[in-house]
Amino acid sequence: MNPLQRPNAPAPQRVSVVVVGAGPAGLTVGNILRRAGVDCVVLETETREFIEQRPRAGVIEEWAVRALEQRGLGENLLQKAQRHTACEFRFDGRQHRFSYSELTGRHHYVYPQPLLVTDLVREYADVRGGDIRFGVRDVQVHDVDTDRPSVSYTCLRSGQRQVLHCDFVAGCDGARGVTRRSLPDDEFRVARYDYGIGWLSLLAEAPPSSDCVLFGIHEDGFAGQMPRSPEVTRYYLQCPPGDDPANWSHERVWAELRRRLAAEGAPELVEGRLIEKRMLDMHDYVVEPMASGRLFLAGDAAHLVAPIAAKGMNLALHDAFLLGDALVAHLTQDASSDSAGRDSGLQGYSEACLRRVWDYQEFSQWLSDVYHGSAAGEPFRTGTTLARLRRLFTSRAAAVAFAEQYLGTAERY
Ligand code: RFL
């Protein structure tokens, strides 16, 4: 049945923008719209408590923090986030510290994703008075190829079907969302890449053993340490794709981390309870173009980048800044004034996002070869992997180029 015609449904509502998904992308778009006085509704399948605690990213690039700050969204982050100035590669049994700030004057911020999401929800809902509806079910997007799209959903509490008519839909519902599926089949393509590698992703209730990110390049597989806070540390262990986390006992995890991150003179890893243990099959995809008609995708809904180079949330924020600003320009400027300027942001949105997306995908692939090359069991690949690593410490040009990609600071994308 057409959801717009269901009996006993509440009267349809009208709003300028419906944002589907309250992750970093959707909440940032919502905040930009609210700040400009544009009416919008954010729809989210989970509860507020759930999204404020869901652990994921931690590394945020400096340009993204500045862009949040410019939009009034960076205050807490700037007060509480750690500033990271270096990362460390461990190979050949030694520590190799890579001080990217010394080379470039730029740094990374480490701020756990749940804290950022908490800040963004508070600002959107409690400070800017934004409408956000949690626990929605069966979200469907309609008529995005017309001037009158709509989004329908079932309200968990009342069980009733609700319809929101709008001018635009922002599809920010992540990798498992529904908005991507509303793009007409013949208008877009999905480019996919599978690394054929698994990562056991772990969160430990333990302080990091080093003040920076560690990359352990080992013949038995990659191991990584990503500080999240003084109490919690994220670790990764390369394993066969599809491996079962149950195969990884507490003892096995810590023994393997100690072995793969071992280096002369390095401090002992601090063991702690493992509060998250999940398997990630490393793969990427990119949807091109990221928009059709009145539907604009942002973040993981449009592109997934395996967490190899800590880029996914940064890309989600980049999309959200461009989309939020473009929607504001379109919806708040006088239609008769300068229609080219008013619409250029929306028209160029997909292309502008995809340039950075592809650049970050390429860097993640390159870095994946470095992380995993020694464990391929192929002496030739081991040789070229170690050559790449040594070059970072013997060639200033190679080091500067790496730092630029790692920090996302190219002059143009
Ligand atoms: P999200 O965060 O997945 O948010 C999407 C939201 O949409 C909701 N949703 C729906 N809502 C309404 N209707 C539907 N039908 C819906 N379906 C889903 C979901 O509940 C959710 O709240 O997507 P967004 O906003 O695009 O943000 C993307 C980032 O979350 C993601 O790219 C990062 O977490 C990736 N990532 C990292 N990125 C970084 O930049 N730096 C890092 O250090 C970093 N570390 C990581 C990561 C991802 C990881 N995992 C779990 C894959 C570490 C890990 C382990």
C-alpha cells in the first residue's frame, strides 16, 4: 500500500529537509541547517543513549576540527581532545617514531566518536531546538526525482506511520542504511574493493602504552594501538577474514599484541579487560554520483573506507559541511537573486566530495600494503614493504608526502 494513503495515519507534515541518520554526518548537517534557521527533522533508528555510547572512531583531522569550530560545534572538542603530533611504526624489532608535526606544523586530534556525537546531539536538540525522532522504524524515501519528495516511517511508540513532505532528503544513514537504495538503479554505480583481510577490533579498559598511535608491521600480521583516552585504548589485530572473535581469548589477544608490537626498549603493553571484540572484514565502496534529484547522500551511506587510515568519520564530516552549507545557500537565498550562486553548491556537491573520497581511498590502499605486506608470506612483498617503510625515515620528500596524506592537508583535492 502507498504509505501516503494508510488509514488512521497522522496528518503529513511539511519541513524543508529530512535528515535520515543521526551519526556524525547527519547531526552535522542538522546543526548547520538549524543555525541558519532552516527547518528540518532528523530521523534515527536507535535511541539517544545508544548513539551517545556507540564506540568507533577517535582520530579527527585538524581541518575538520576547524570546520566544526567555525560552525559553533567545536567548543567541547577543543577543550577535551588530545593533540597528537606523531605516530610510531614498529618493524625490524625497533621503534621508528614519525613526528609529522615537526615536518608540517600540523597535528591530529583524538576525540572518541561517542563524545562528538553527544556534543552534536546536545547542540542540535537542546541548544538549537532541532527536531530529532529516535527509534523510528521502516524508513522509506519517496519521489526524490520530483520537486516534492517525502520520507515515511513508523513511530515506535505509537506504531503509526508518519509522513514528512520536504524539499530535500539528506541520506546520512551509514553503511547499513536505506537511503542509498532509493537511488534509481540506472543513475549510479557502486565501486567496491575487498582487501581479503580481517581485523579483530578491540577496546581495552587500559591506558595506552605509548602517547601516540602505534603500527606494528610483523610477519604474523599487523597490530595497531590507537589511544582513545587515559582509561581506554583501541587495538587491532590482523586475522583471516571471517574469523570468529570467540577464537580470540583474552590471553591469546594480549600475547599476540605483545608479540606483534614488540620493539627494543619499548614499554610493556598495559593489559586490561576487553570491552569490545568484533571482527571487521576490510572492504571499501564508493557510490557515484552521491546525489540524485532531491536526495543527497553523505558519509558512510555514500562511501565506506576501511578503518586502515582512520578516514571514515573525517570524510563523513567533510560531506556534511559541504551539504549543510549548500542546502543553506539554496534554501535561504532569494530565488530571484543569483540562482547560479545559490545552486552551485548542490550541483557540485557530489564531485567536490568524491575528490577527497578517492584520495583517501587510495591512501588507505597504500597504507594497507604497508601494514599487511610483511605478513603475506611472500619474500618479495616483504622486501618492498620494508623499503617503503625505510623510505619514510630516509627521504624527507617521502616523509612530507606521507604526512600530508595522513593528515589530509593537501592544498586542493
Ligand atoms: P554512522 O555513524 O554509521 O551514522 C549513521 C546513523 O544512521 C542510523 N541509521 C538510520 N537512521 C534512520 N533510518 C535508517 N533506516 C537508518 N539506518 C541507520 C544509524 O543508527 C546511525 O546512527 O554514519 P556517518 O554519520 O556517515 O559517520 C561515519 C563514521 O561513523 C565512520 O566512518 C567512522 O566511525 C569510521 N571510523 C573512523 N573514522 C575516522 O575518521 N577516524 C577513526 O579513527 C575511525 N576509527 C572507524 C574507526 C570505524 C570503525 N568501525 C566500527 C568500522 C574505528 C572502527 C572500529
